[in-house]
Amino acid sequence: MEKIYTPIANVVVAFILTLGALHGTGTLVPNHSYATVNYDDGYKKIGVISSEDIFTEVLIELEGRQLLNGDLEDALKWIAENSGENEQERKSITYKTGLTVTASAGVSWVGSESPFKLSTESVNLKSTNARPLTPDSISDSLQAMFNKAKAERTLNSEQALSYGLAPSQSFLLSKLIAAIAN
């Protein structure tokens, strides 16, 4: 058996001590920050999430003609502009037969690879002779949809997202290079 010469032994000991120190400080712990969204139609890799928010989309049409395509704020403004000057007028207004309101709300993420919107709530309203829509009924339905999406944001995010390592990263090599560079 050959003896390990002192310079080689020093390198081996230094390497083992360095790995031990890196592991002890948590540097070698994998960083599970790469997000994948799981939804009804499948999944989408969105990367490292930089922001999460609630979104709303509202479409108001009258007999196929688009009157508004915007978010909740735009819709509430449109309703206010098209529902009379005062509270008394607003309560007496009913919208024409054929007015439809289609809306959705949910969680949106901006990731390092792509943004993604997950619809969790929706509203579909149609004004008919038997059941005409009023400004208050539309506003209340849209506000309830938004409030539910906002209240359940954390739960929906936890259920829809899974975290792992970035797919193209070699964990050990990248951590060692980063540790040596610092």
C-alpha cells in the first residue's frame, strides 16, 4: 500500500472540511423555488415566481355587441356611468333583455419563464324579461366573485402550485461553483 503524500492528504482533508462546512451552513440544501401550476387541463412550468395577485376580467355585451371588456374596476365604473344620477334612479333601472355579463376572477402569477392566470371564480349573467338585471345585482355579483377569489387566494395557490428544482440545473455543480465564487 502506498502512503498518501502530505500535499495530497491536505487537499483531501480541505475538500472534506469544505463540503462539511457548506452542508452545515445550508449552502448545499436544494432550493425548491421553481414553480409549476397544476390545473384542470394539465400543468405549466412558470419558473421562479416574482409576483402573485388577484385578477378580474369582465365582458359586458348587448345582443353580441361588446360594451365593455376590462377588469372589475372598469365594470363598476361602467355600471355607475350607465345607471342614473342618483340612488333613486339607480334602484329603478333594469337593463335591456339580451345584456350579458361574463366575468372571471382568480390568481395570477408572474414567473421567470412565463406569466399564468388561474381562474377560480366566474359569473355569467343574462338579462331577460322574466329576470332583468339591475345595476346593483350586477355590482353585487361581481363584487362577491372578487371577494371570494381574494379570500381563497392562499388556498388556491397552495393547491395549484408545486415547487421543485429548476429542470436544467445541476444541483451539486452549480452550488459548488457558487460557493467557490463567493
